Amino acid sequence: MIWKGAPHPLDDALGDGFVVLVRQGAAIPARIRAAFHHPVTLVSVGVDDSADVIDSSGALLRFMRRERCDLILVRPDRYVFDGGRMSDLARIAAAFNARFVADQTLALAA
């Protein structure tokens, strides 16, 4: 992956919290942020400098295409919580909000 103009492991770009990986050009950031009741970091993945992360090997974008994902929600422990098309955003956010916001698990994950 290319992040900040240089090769880096993807984890460097993800930071410490919950992350929504978004296929470049597939999503509206404000819509994603509004869906989650806890802050998530949005990281766009693409093939040029307009993306936050350039998928130089193409592996992540191939995975996203194969699995039909516009977005992937990644937990702080780097396990994938869920993913899908933009049309799945409400379902993904509802599951996230029910699991992590309602029971205060976020405090433990931080």
C-alpha cells in the first residue's frame, strides 16, 4: 500500500480505532459518518493520488470487487466486522450501533 506518498503496511493508515475502508468513488463520506453513532475513520482505497491509500498491488481492490464491497468496516483489532455495497450501509451501521454503541463495548476496545 502507498500511504502519504510512500510504501506502508495498511495498518499504518488505519490507525487505532474503527475504520471504514471505502472503494474510491463508491461512497459519500458524510452519509457514512452520519450512519454510525461512534466516530469511525474513513479511508478511501484506490489506484491514484486522490485516494487516501493507493492499493499498489491491487489485492484489496480485487477482494472488494470479488466480494461486491463498496465499504468494509474494520474493528480496532483489525478483524472485519462487516462489509457490503453502499445500499447495505444502513444494515451495517445498525449492526455496529447495536453491538458496539448500545453495550458500551467501545470503551473496552479503546
